[in-house]
Amino acid sequence: MADASSSTRGDLRIVDVTKSFGDFTAVDDLTLTIPEGSFFALLGPSGCGKTTTLRMIAGLEEPTQGSIHIGSTDITNTRPYQRPVNTVFQNYALFPHLSIFENIAFGLRRRGIKDVKEAVDKVLNLVELPHLAQRKPVQLSGGQQQRIALARAIVNRPALLLLDEPLGALDLKLRRQMQIELKWIQTEVGITFVHVTHDQEEAMTMADTIAVMNEGKVEQMGTPADLYDNPKTAFVANFLGQSNLIEGRIDGNDGDNFVVDVFGQKIKINKNRSHAKDSSVLAGIRPEKIRIQPAGTAMSGNVLTGGVISDASYIGVSTQYQVEMPWKQELMVFEQNDDGVPPLEKGDAVTLSWEPVFTFALDGREDAFAGSEVHADEE
Amino acid sequence: MRLTWWFRKNLIRIYMVLGFTYLFVPVAYTFAFSFNNGGKSNLVWKGFTLSNWQNPCGAPDVCLALGNSIRVGLISTVAATILGTLIAFALGRHQFKGRSTTNTLIFLPMATPEVVLGASLLAMFLNLGINPGFWPVVIAHVMFCISFVVVTVKARIASLDPRLEQAAMDLYANEFETFRKITLPLVAPGIAGAALLAFSLSFDDFIITNFNSGTLTTFPKFVYVASARGIPAQANVIGSAMFFLALFIVIAGQLVNRRKAR
């Protein structure tokens, strides 16, 4: 029997792992290293292979090919109960016939630990529910069940804690609160957390590192800020927040920058932020990075003229504009309502500008809408 | 006017009283006549007595028949419950060749007329050189009880979230421990229900038993035979006692469940 506190520690390495169900490839040649002690998120739309990856780490699915290691130990062919890995299941999967105390003690008892009371009490205090020890799971609210599921897993001090959409069943307010708590608990116990979610906000709030998955592959991996500011693919640019992606062509060099021609106007893109394969690019800019002014105002940085506001919605902290450009593309602009100037109105002619450093460039042959339509059906 | 209004308001209650009356009049009749001082024939009310209850084995052979029924019932129940539960797990939890065929075939004994089953079982036993009696009856009862056990237990297994077993495995329980600590306790109410059902089916069975019992007398057979010359009131005593025992088990089960849920 595995002893979770034994030497099986270290980074989780997933090496060339493929998982097929019949003709369907759920995970496609995935290689990934998750550093020990990190809070790692696997983010992607449903069907992207993130849950299958999690289940393979837990041992609930067997990889068709490839191997999985924790530290120097190959765990690919071990049974779930032999792995120093515990899971917080999506619907918590608390044992309905056992008390909360026995639910939490379950893993300890299976590992032959006789004196469980101290450990169970400690973890119940950690999740702030010591008074519920003798209750049954059905008597708990969703948020309480979520915490007990977490307690039941971390009491074993696994090398790795897997969280499968752990906050999916909670309402928005509770979800926000639990995001903060989960992050705090992770720091407190120092266990590697691998968190699977389709909710980009959840991933960005909690994780140190996010791997964005799409169709069984990792599209991009990095810190939340990295992924947001410097996406490498249109899928990442659209799945994490919103992006304006404008077709363009690299026209020349200016020091560290490429000069890019977009429908006759020139903008600059830092070479470090260019993921273009050749001269054809999609120039990307986040809506909140764009400044918007009435046409004719002198502006610096990257400037695009000739826009007309086709829609303006005032939402308190900001105003969201849709600006139709001369090449018939609608660009999104989020303007903070912090300057005391009344918002511009529909039909106004405007000039857009932003700092060149915020621009990123993607391969011009990509689908500019990849990843943008998946949000709607997820929630 | 007022009467109509009252009638409308209480229609559902009146309907309920009528429904329960319909269901329980025969039981009440059986119970009442267990106190009849009727002598050999228990068809006409002749006066109240407690002597039937004080001496339930008073009528010739009634307790012999009851003992046989209980023995057949217990052995058949244990065998059918074990076999049926194993089949239910195989059907509910595993994919194998012929699974859907098995699923269909398991229903066949339930759908076959009992007289046909009884007659063909007798023919089979005779052809095999086995004389009718205790064990042929047990074998026959196990056979028709299995289907009911499978159906009952399978329903319980189907309602069991497979993630609970995965969670147990994730929490260091091997296959056997997972079965013992999680699966079995959660399926147990289904198995208990199946066992009760099997026992009452076996205890109650007349048709198949009559074909295969030879000289063995079971309680239903005793009552049937006795009916030709008058059923003794002791049969009513035993019938009523069975009814109250069943009622007690159901109520106790409900109370235990309610306490568990709290």
C-alpha cells in the first residue's frame, strides 16, 4: 500500500501521453511538467481532454500511450490506491453512509493509521467546520460538502491534490469566496494542486501556472499574466478574456519592433510578442488597452483612424464600445469611466490608440474566432 | 349546498378511505376470524375466543406445514439472494459478451405462467429420477426467486454513483476494501429488500410447490387442502401473525432509515 508521506515526492511529469476512446482521441501526445508545490490549472472548454488528463493522473483511466511520473517514480501502471494522489471530485462524492468524521478518516484508516482523531480534527479546523464531524453528508450545504471533500483529500498529505471543477456546483458568491480560500489552503499545506476548470477567471485567480488545453493538446502554458498579455494562439487570446484580432502584414523593421500594415495603416508590434510564422499576421490587442478619442485628436503610439462607434454600453465602471473600422471589422474597446468626460455616443467618429507594447501578433492563417464561441455554452 | 361543498373539499379523503378499505377488508376479515370460536369450519362467526391465538398449533399438522414453509423459505431466500446479488453485480457493473441477452433471459421466469413452470419442473425432476419433495421444492423456489432478486438489487446498483467507488480507490482502498466499505453498505438495503421479497414469494407459493412437493406439506398447500373440509382458525392466526410481522419489519425499516438520515 502506498504511503503518501513516503519518498514519492517531486514534480509531476506527464510524458507523451495519449488517451483514445475508440476513434476519439481525448488527449493527444501530451507532455507536461507540473512543479512540486505549485498551484497548476488545466483550463479549457468541455471535451478538451482536461478531465481525462486528471483521471489518468489519479489512476482512474489508463493512458493508451506514454507515462506519468511523480519525482523519479513511474506511476503509469499503478492502481489509484497505490498513488500518493488524492482527488476532490466534481460532485464531491462524499460517502453518504458515513459521518463527516469517518469520511475524512477514510484514507487514513485504509493506510493503517489507528489514531486518526488528531489529524481529522486538525483538518476540520483548517476548513472551519469542526462542529459538523458527526453529521452525515446529506445534512450539509453544497459549500460545506465542498470543504469536506477538500478536507478528506488533504488530510492524507498527498504529493498531489487533484481538483475536478471543484467550485462548479457553487453559486457565484460562494465560488469567489472559495477561490480565495483554496488558494490560502494551498499555501498553508504546500501540496501541489492540479486544478481542472473551464472557468478562466477561476484559473487566473488561483493558479500560479495555467495550461490552456484545446482538443487534447496544450495550446499554451504560463503564468496568468503571461497568457493574458502574450497569447501565442488565437484560441488562447479569445478563451482567456477577449481580444481584437486584426489581419495585417509585416511590412518592415523598426528596432525591436515589426512594422505591420493593417488595411493601409501602420502599427508596431514588439518582436518578442510576435508568434507569426511569416509576414501574414493577426495583430492582437485587448479591449481595455485601447484609448478612444473623438476623430482628429492627436494621439501617440499605435493609432488607428476612421472608426465609427456602432454601439456603446455604459456599465458603470467602464463603457464598452463597438467601433466599426473602415475595413468593416468591429473592434471592442473598454474605456474606464475615470476621466469625468461623458461617454462618446453611437455614430461618433473616433480614433483609437494604444501603447505598442500591448500588441501581440499571431500567425495570420489562424481562425480569428477560435475559442471565442466556447464560453457561451459552458456556463 | 353546504353538503356539496363539504363533499368537494373532502373528496380526496373519501377516495382514500374507500381505497384503503378495499385493500384491507380481506386482511381485517382474516384477523377477525382468527378469533372465531368456529370449531372445524371457520366460515361462520360463532363467537369470540382467544384459544386460537393461545394454541396456534392446535389444528392437526398446521405447524408442521408452517415449519416446512419456513425452512423452504429460508434456504431458498439465502441461496436466491446470494446468487441473484452476484448476477446483479455482473449485469450492473461489468460489460461482457451476452450481457443484454442475460438481462432479457433473467426476466423470463417472471413472465412464464407458474402452472407451466411447475408442470415442466415436475417433468424434469421425474426424468432426472428425482422424486418430488423438500429439495425439489427448494430448487424450484430458488429458480423463480432469483429473477426478482436480480431486478431489485440491480435497481439499487444502478442508482449508486460510480464516483463513490472511484473516490474510495482514490483514498487508498483496494478493490476488496472498496467493495466491503462502500459498495456493499450502499447496496445492502437493496439486498435486504430482495431477501424479504424472495422469502415472501417462497412462503406464499402454492402452484409450483404443489407440483413438486410430493408428500411434503407447506403452509399454502395445507390451507388449500384444508379448504375442502373447512380451514381451521389457526390458519387465520398464522396468516395474521405473518401480516403483522411484515408490517413490523416495514415500519422498523422506515424508522431506521429515518434515524440514519438525521
